[in-house]
Amino acid sequence: MNQDLVDQIESDNRDEPRSIVLEPRSRFDSAIIGYENKRVVYSEEAIIQIYMEDGMSMDDAIEFFEFNTKGAYMGEYTPIYKSENYEEELWN
């Protein structure tokens, strides 16, 4: 987890909350990889790994992430999900 990013998100949202963060924060803050235009950026792989640590199989975790997390529109400040292996996936 990048504590500087978490601190920036908390600071920006202190007076007027906008950014949407995944709950529980104690689990999902570790998946934060960026912060763009008041939107939190999460690692897809890290979120899937968290679901697997909570007892899901890899297939179930991927399906749950795609449908219930990545597929959920929460308004203007819906989090952004990025694959950290995007370039690697393009070339393989």
C-alpha cells in the first residue's frame, strides 16, 4: 500500500467526500495503486488476490470481481481498476 496515496485521498475528501473507496478499507487500501481526478485507482490483480485470501477460488474471485466490483457503476467518482500486467498481457 502506498500510504502517501491513502493520505492524499483522505485529505482531499476531508471537507467534501467524493472519492469512493472499497470497504473494508483495512483489506482494500493495500490494492490502491493511484489516484486520478478524485478517483481511486485499484490493482485488479490485488483485489482478486484479496478475494482469494477470503476463501474464493481463482475462477470465483475473477467472476466476482468482474461482475460485482469492476462492473458496479457508483457515480462520477467510481473507482478505476487497472491491470498491473497490461503490457505483459499484450505481448504474450
